[in-house]
Amino acid sequence: MSDNKKFTTEEVTSLKEIQVEMDQIIIRFGQIAINRESLTSSENQLRQTLAQLKIKEKNIAESLTKKYGKGTFDLETNEFKPVD
């Protein structure tokens, strides 16, 4: 024969509060995981765009080098300085 005992109201309240806080933390972890996926997707898109820009930059540099020779170009003054 077992002697069943009941928790006090305060004990039950404390346990319920802990459970609510745990549930909130679990929800936040889920939100963070979703945000991480979104950020990863954005990061991948930016990496692809950067790679495309680097290819475009390389192609333009090769084209300008064929046309003007080796040198440097100042975007602010619009001057090309050939290398000797």
C-alpha cells in the first residue's frame, strides 16, 4: 500500500513556471535554426554574386589590358597610367 502525497501549490507553480520557460527556450532555438537557414541561403547567394563579379572584373581587366596595355587606372581622375 503506497502513501500518495501531493505537492504544495507553490511546488506545482514552480514546476509549471520551469516548464513554460523551457518551452520558450525550445521555441527560441527553433527560431534561431530557421534564421540560420535564411542567413545561410543569403550568404550562399552573396558568394555566387561575388564570384560572378570577380569573373566580370577579370574579363574587363583582360579586355582593357589588351586595348591599353598594362597599367593602372584611377576611377576618380579617369586617368590611365601605363607601366613602362
